[in-house]
Amino acid sequence: MKAIHFPQKNIFRNISLAIFTAATIVSCSTMATSKSKVGKPQPNISNTQWTLADQVKGKKPTLVIESARITGNGGCNNYFGEVMIDRTVGNFMATNVGATKKMCEHMSEETTYFSMLGAATKYVVNGTTLELYKDNLLLLKFNKL
């Protein structure tokens, strides 16, 4: 009996690995200036709107922060959830994130975006840039709208 090969799993793994590698490279290049601000008091980010700074295939993900709620578009699907922000130490935690269920061409990028958003524990604001970190690792970088 011949083994069945599923190339889509390999493609998803390669795309996910490429996105993670790119995020790591970006985090290393910006960490020198932002790392020292992680865990320090940050500006209030309630009632702000952001778009992902990185180049992605398809529509750029967005993040809208309204008090204790977040909404936006992950590149294909609209999403919503709760956010806990403690600006005194720059804590950020997105919880109960849900999304619409459209199928789009670049689903793996959106899945990675949602995963990184859910993993974020800290935030740093540098002018018109919002950076989300897991401890000291930069996960996502946004530009203010």
C-alpha cells in the first residue's frame, strides 16, 4: 500500500516557520531600543486603532482597542475578544478571541497572527508604533491608524 502525501501540511509548516523566523529577526533588530522599555510604564492604548507593520500576503491585519475589548480583521476574518491592559507595567493579554469563519487564500498567515496575538504578554509604544511581546520576544508590530 502506498503512503499518501499531503503537501498542504508541509506548506503550512513552511509558511509558519517563515513567519516565526521573520518575527524573530525583526525582534532582534528592534530589541536594542524597545527591550529596555518592556515591563515599564506605557501610554494608554485604549480607544486606538492599529495596522500590522509587517508585509503579509492579502489584507493587512488590524487591531482596534476599545477599553477592555479588541476587534479587528486578521487578514481574512473579523475578530473580537477581551483585553486586559495594565499600563503601569505594560502588561497586555488578549483573551476569549473569536472570529468569523470565512475561508481565504492566506489562512495560515491569519492563524499565525491570532496565535501571536493570544501569546502576547507585554506592550511597548514608541511614538506611532505598538509592539506586542511575549516576555522579551517581539511578536507583532503595528503602526497607528
